[in-house]
Amino acid sequence: MIATINNIQDVETFFKDLYNEGVSAHPDDDFNDYINYETNEATYTVEEAIVRNELMNRSFIVCENASIDIYELMAQIYLIDLK
């Protein structure tokens, strides 16, 4: 998982990391609310969710400053084949 978000490339890397974790992420969702449907347990620990929420908050700022729609960017990442 990327540690900091400083530019659009970092945002893209973060979104790819989420994709590779196998979650269907959405920019507006709190990572504390993600549940693994197979185990019915939290997908992330509290600490992991805090990190991801902070990275997403920073992603919003970077995208806004670059005049890039964060929702469109995430959709592009999730719609292309990353494998």
C-alpha cells in the first residue's frame, strides 16, 4: 500500500492498490464500513481503515487541485484490466 499521496500518479497507485486488495472501493465510503461477505468480518482493521481513509482524503485534495474528477479517475482504474 502506498504510504503518501502527493500527486495524481500517487492517487492512481492508491486506487490500483485497492483494486489489487480485491475491494470494490468508492471514494465516498469509510473503510471502517467494508465487510468481507464470505467471513462477515471487517475487511480492514481499525488501523488499516484509518490509513486508507487518510489516503482517500488526501486523494480528494490532490484531484481537486489538479481539476480531475476523482470518481472518473477511480472508475477508469477499476474498468481497465490491471492484471
